[in-house]
Amino acid sequence: MDHYTLNKDYEYCRNIIKQHSKSFYYAFKELPVDDANAVYAVYAFCRMADDIVDESESAAMSISGLNQLKKDLSDFANGYEINHPMWRALRDVHSRYTLDLEMFNWQISGQEHDIMFKQPETLEDLKWYSTQVAGSVGRMLLPILSDNNSEQLKRDAEQLGVAMQITNILRDIGEDYSYHRRIYIPVEIMEKYGCIKAIEERQSEPAFIEMWEYLAGYAEGIYDNFYSSINLYKKEGQLPLLLSAMVYRAILDEVRANNYNCLTDRNKVSTARKLMIRHQAMNYLTGL
């Protein structure tokens, strides 16, 4: 592939992450160009899988789209070339980093869950779903960001994705219900805190807040554990990774600052706050 075409393919992937995840882009643009482009290509695949489900007009169209994506992934794994900018960029990434393609299948399996959505019954159900749609992303990115291929680091990368997915869920409770009629909070947890109707009735009452804090605390425990292993990643990847984790964690504080209104508001981390977090991340790494 000529250099010009490959650059255009990476530009296509970069524009996708810039449009759909400003927090990720803010963090990973700090990487060296080749590593950053690799992250953008992986993100573009995940975005494609997500859009197939969220933007299709029917479940049948979503299923058809994911089946085609699975076929394309199988063809890609078998060395066939697919004439699409994301796949061309991903081929270059795979040749340089040797991606774990099974994690791409995990991502598709997680998206299949959303087609025929059923509210998770237990925390374990939620954790497995989060592992498929987000823990898989941590594992996809690991060969790009670390030369350490230990099982422990795989587990840590996977768990960071889980924490980020739970953060997304806690941020988007109202939006997920309003637009998709989906409730990702497990039934057993809603029953435990006595707020089984809180989301449907848009009530951020004390019981709802306690329930929200229970899951937020679970995610924050994972973030804390991840910080302690940041030195196992490549030096140039440590700041972007720490930034992404700290910015995502800050979403939880934004919800708290907004009186837990995640039922009608979408809470975001401001640019000024991101700059403060960047300074904190740099100080943390200086102290290692």
C-alpha cells in the first residue's frame, strides 16, 4: 500500500475518534504518531461495531451487519485484503503489533447482546457484558501500549475497560433509557436498594444515589488498582493511559457535582478540568 493511501486511511480513523470520543482522543493523541494511529484504527473498528447496532433501523439489519463484520474479521484474520480505510489501517497495525484478534470477536459478541437486549440480572452479568464491549478494547490496545504480555497485565487492561464501561453506564442512565429503553443496572442491585422504578420515573432519590455510588465505588476500585500498574506500560504510553483513566474517573465526580442528575443531563468533563487532570497525571508519573 502506498504511503499516501495509508495516511488517508489513518486520517479516516482519527476523525472517527475525534468525533465520537473526545476524552479518548484527548488522551491518546499524546502518543507517538505510529502508536496513536494504531489506537485510532482499533477504535474505528469498535465504533463500526457499535454503530451497526445503534444506527440500524431494525434488529434484523443489526444482525445482518454484525454477521458481515464477523465475516470481514474472519477474512482479515486469514490474510484477505478488504477495501475499506479502517481495514487497510488495521492491516498495517496488525503487521506491526500482532493484535489479539479474538478480542475483536469479543467486541462483536458484546454488541450482539444489545440487539436483543435484556437487563442484566446480576453484577456478574454486567461485568461479563462490560468485559465483552470494553474489556476487549483494553486487550486490543495492550500490544500497542506495552511490551509486557503477562496474564496479569492482560487482566488489568481488561479490568480498566470494565471500569470505563461502568462509568459510561452511570453517566448515560437517562439517555440509555430514553433513547433505547435499556437499563444496564442489574435487577438484583436495583432491588437491593429499593429503587426498581427510579430510572423509569426519573427520580434521583436517596436510594438511587446509594445504588449509583455502589457501582461507582466498584469502578473506582478498579481505577485505583490500574494506577498502581501504570509503570508496566511503555514509557511513552504511560501518560496517555493514565490520562484516559483519570478523565473517565472524573466523569463520576461530574455526576456527583450535578446532584447525581444522570437521568436527564449528560455530564461531561470540561476542557479546563482535563488540563488540571493532565497536570495531576504528570505529577503522578514524576513520583514513580
